[in-house]
Amino acid sequence: MNRYRLIHTTEFAYDAPVSESYNEVRLRPLHDERQSCLSFRLTTSPNSRGTAYRDAHGNWVHQFNVLSEHRRLKVEAESVVLAHSAPDSPPDRTTLAELDARRDQLDEEHFDFVAPTGYVPHLAALGEIISLAEQASDRTVMGFAEAVSEAVHARFRYVKGATHVHSSIEDSLRLGAGVCQDFAHLLLGVVRMRGIPGRYVSGYLVPHPSKLDARQQDVIGGQASHAWTEVLMPNNTWVPLDPTLGEPVGLRHIRVAYGRDYGDVAPVRGVYKGRAGQQLSVDVRVRPALDDAGCEQLAETAAPLTTSLILERPQQPPQQQQ
């Protein structure tokens, strides 16, 4: 069954009362030809009324405010998603040499997904991976992207806690380790330096109980969101790659948001008024979407498009994607 119920719970605990909490979340799964978001519900404690809009990358953004004093904030997103296979696209056999001839055009048309960012700077140290991937590939754009994903998977160790949510690929290169957020950024850094547009994908990895290697157990056992990349082929097809698992992206990968890097897709971010310290806890659960009677429980919740002012105040700590 490719129908899943996802529950993503985020809790903030403060050591003194806070107020005027302004927050935005990107937790509603995408709805397109590869997956259907059948229902979505966002609840908060303390209760709040939210608004929603689509950002520049097509992601759903929900905003809510808690103005009264509180010492805890709980945000829970419940989704039901049906994953299905997209229509097959003809393989793209464009060579790297042909790509180079179109590089100026690609830089102009897809600037956001080629230009360096704070998380994904263009570093000379990535040149070694570029050279190795070119040698290991068949000199096509597709072959190069796959070789880069394999190289990142093989060369970097998956170590929870090795990096933090604000780490750039410079930290991963120095440590030779990281988590899925870092591996997605590394792959993006390499393909972008080679002139290939790439975007960051946040989402979830559904457990596959019959066959889990050590890295998959770590990723799923972290009870957190997952991240991978999509690379744009010259035929305008986005091809997904998961350098953390080193295996094809399939029906177990549930997509929530796209962006240039993690900064565009943070699941929960916000600000609040107060001098209190805070602790963050995150829990993600995936289970069959239907109950014993075969009934769907969740109801769709929709909100009008509005804007909201977010003031400069202490920041809620972001969640690192494991």
C-alpha cells in the first residue's frame, strides 16, 4: 500500500513565559503527478488561527501567531498522502559538452538553482568530486549526476550530530561526515559548479521493514524529516537523487517542499518576545492511512491567502533534517 499517514510534531519548551510568537511552517506535502496529498490538518497548542499561501517555489506555507503568554508551544501536522509512479520520461542523453554549449542560457533561465547560496557555496574543494564523477560517468549529464550522488554516498559518513542545522558544505568537507541535509547540499554544490541546475527537496522517508541497512535505520530511527535533491536535465525533467541512501528515489520518498537549499524549506521557523531559553523536540511518525474499517479520518483544512508581519525577536531553533 502506498497510502501513508504522517504525523510531524514539534514542541518548544521555554524556561520562562514568552509571548507574541509569530511562526510559519512548511509541512503540507506536495500534490502533483507523483503524489496526492489527500488531507492535511495543522493544529497548535496554545490554539491559534492560521493563514496559508504558496511561496515562490510552489510550497504551502502556513502562518500562525500566539500572542498570549505561554511556556510551551506544540505544532502538529497530520497528512495523508498517496504515492504513485509518474509517467516515464524518455532518457536524456545530452552530453556534458553539449551542456557546456548551453551554459549561459541555463545560468540565465535557472539562476536560483545554479547560483551559490549560504548553505551551498561554490568551493574549490568540490573540484575533486567533479573530476572523479566525470571520469566515472559516461560523460552524459544524467550519468554525471548519478556519479556525483554515488561519490557523496561513498565518501562521506552518516553521523548524527556531526553538523548542525546552520552548517554549510564547508563543514561536511572538513569533517568527511554529516546527515542528509549535508549530503543534499554537497550534491547540489557539485552539480551547480558543473553548470547543472539542482534543487533541495525536504520530505519524509517511509520505513521499509523488510530491508533496512544501517544508514537507512539511522535515517528513519532519527524520527525526523529527510532531504534529497532533484537535478534538472536538459530536456527539462527533474531527476531525484538521494545521496544519503545511495539508492533510487521512489514511492517511499514523500516530498514536502522544494528550495535552493535548506533555508527555503525549514519545516518550522518563528520568532517570539521574551528572554527565556528554549528546548526543541521533534517527532515524526508514519503509519497506514486507513483504520481497521478502511475509513479515512482526516479532513481537509484550507485557509485564505493573507500576509503577516513577523517582527525581529528571538528565534525559534530550526530543525535539522536528518
